[in-house]
Amino acid sequence: VGAQCDLLSALSLGTGSSILSALQDLFWLSKSKVEKQLQIISVLQWVLTFLVMGIACTLILMYILCTDCWAIAALYLAWLVFDWNTPKKGGRRSQWVRNWAIWRYFRDYFPIRLVKTHNLLTTRNYIFGYHPHGIMGLGAFCNFSTEATGVGQKFPGIRPYLATLAGNFRMPILRDYLMSGGICPVNRDSIDYILSKNGSGNAIIIVVGGAAESLNCTPGKNSVTLKNRKGFVKLALQHGADLVPVYSFGENEVYKQVIFEEGSWGRWVQKKFQKHIGFAPCIFHGRGLFSSNTWGLLPYSKPITTVVGEPITIPKIDNPSQKEVDFYHSVYVDSLVKLFDRYKGRFGLPETEVLEVN
């Protein structure tokens, strides 16, 4: 009984060490088993957030409107209208949420690491190009939307903003949850505000390959969709924001996916979704909830190492020409390839491995 009381107290405090120590007092649980189960729970909640939280919260809100508690839903909807443009203006991050103990268990499940190669100046703004997308961008989320891997300590004075689909910020509750981690819409209004009206020391992380890249991610493949992705370079030039290549080794290893060939009906459906909705449905699987030998939605426990490369100094040009955009785009691509080649051997890839740029 005493151990159970300690557990309830630890859960209310919400610290990783107190939860773990309380659970260890339950005689049938070993430390390693407790840690593993907490890691699985932490990853499961994020997978469910990614896949269903937006739709689920919308349906729940609609249901509450039809009950005697309709006033609660009405008050939230009034707040939603009042707060509608906040995601476009830097959002509403919470250091408390970013430091939740659950993110450290999330980190250790894979595990996920963040590698710093160069210092960043707090007097400059940055656009990080994150590669590859993977299925869910797990490395991008853990490294830049939480403090689990120490981004705040590694880059003091830099505020990271992970950019994602604007449609997520139209979903009740989900929008507030995302903003608390410093996540913002990947649209022009949001990026312009952060880079021009939010001071210096900002770093916007854009998963450049987007939905198109996610369609081709599979274990053992290192490829990026980048050749015709030049909008982020133009934005960097217009704001004088330095470009920083980022490569996440292992991002493609955590899920297995059915890859549809170009011209097939499956790829046609995916491209239609991508064009009209902004994301492409993927048929993928990871491991099961209770066994790594069964299929399920949990990602495989494969290490993800995110390497932040050297910043590329970008001049401020209000109306850059296509020639200028092309030039800095080529510089960026070269820098990304060099980053990949320099670190591939350290993180389990053969020296003969080549980064495929599509």
C-alpha cells in the first residue's frame, strides 16, 4: 500500500526520477522493465497524437456541444476564434511542456541523439533544412520540440521552431499542444513573422522533402527530395537568415513502408492526397505494442542521430533573382552532401554509401 501511495504521489509530481523510483518499489517490477514500459508509453502517446488527436478532439468537441455541457465547448470555440492567428505569430511555447519527463523516455526508446558541429550566433536567424522526412519526423520532433536531447544547452540563446502542416493548427486542442512545444505552421505568414518580427536567435526547422519524400522512405535508403525544393532558400535570402543543413541518420529505419511504383494506382492516390490535402497517406508498420516480433504502430527501436551542420551565411536580398536562388541552393546541397559523407561512417553506414538527391 505504501508503494502504491508513493507511485500516485510521483505521478502527480510528473518527474521522471520520482516516477521510476516509485514504480521500482512495486516488488514485481525491475528497473529495466519499468524503464522500457515507460519508453513504450511515451512513444505510443506521440504516435496517437500524430495520427488521431486532431480528429478525436474535433469529434469530442462536437459531441460536447450536443450535451448539457455545451457551454464548455462554446467557451473553448470562442477562445479558438480569438486565438486563431497565434500560431502565425510565433505560437505559445511552454518550457514546462518541453521539459516533461515523458520526452526523456521518448528519447531513450530509440535512442535519439543531437550532434552539434558548430556554434550558432544569437545575433542571427536561421532556417534549418531537416532531412530526411521519414514517416513521422521523429528525430525532428524530439530534438527541436522538446529539451530531451539538450537543444537549449547545445545552442544557448537559440529558439527552435519546428514547422509542420498548417492544417494541424485548425484542430482544437491539438493546436495548443503543438504550440506548447514550439511548433509552428509551415506557411509564409508564420515564417515571415518569426524571421522579421520576433527578434534574432530564431531557428525555423523545415522538413524540406515534405510529403513527397515520405513516400519513398524505407529502411536502408538514404535519399532526399531536394533538387526542386528552392522556396526555403528564397525565404532565407529575403530575410537574410543563414541556412543550416541537418541530417538525421536512422530516421528512415524506424518504420517499414509499402512503396508504390510510379504510375501505379497506389502512387496516384497518394499524389492526389498530397496535392489537395498537403499530406500523403502511407501504408507502413512498425512493431506491436507487446512484442517487437509482431506488426503494429510503434516504431522500431533503432537509433536516430541528428547532426546539425555548419551554417551557410546568406545575404539579405529583398527580391532575389532566380540565378541567386539557384546559386545558394547549390551551395546548400553541396553542404548537405558533405555533412552526410563526413558523418556516415560514424553512425553505421559504409563509406561507400552515397546520399541520393532527387
